[in-house]
Amino acid sequence: MADDYIAHRKAKRARLTPRAAQLIADRLRAMPDPVAAVEHSIAMGWTGVFDPPAPRAIPPPGPEPDLDAIFAAIRAKRQSGGHPP
């Protein structure tokens, strides 16, 4: 993983000084998933390392609309001379 990150920095022309390497290593040691952080940073094109965002919860789907009832209401409205809602 380190080789991938170093190659990424070289491709971005972001020199990795010994001090920068030490600061990045310290930062990675403090992260809960350093591999995910490096992969995320490379994928985003960043030269620094950042935690990936937490997965967002997908809300449960709402009730399915009753299409038969909706179209029946539209037909009834049209038959009575009114406009659909």
C-alpha cells in the first residue's frame, strides 16, 4: 500500500519529504482503518490522507403507492368533467 501511495504522490508531483512521510505515518497510525484511508485518498486524487466518510444509512422505502387507486381517481375526475388532481 505504501508503494501505491508513494507512486500516486510522484504522479501528482507532490514530493514526499522525510518530514511529510513522518507526519503522514503518524496520521495513519491514529486512524481506525489506515488502508481504507490511503485507498480513499488515492481514489479521490488527494496527496494527503483522510478517513473515508462513514457509510450513509439508506432510509427504508416508504409504502408503495396504490397506482390502481390513483388512476381510478384520475379516470373518475375526467369522467365527471373535472381535471385530474
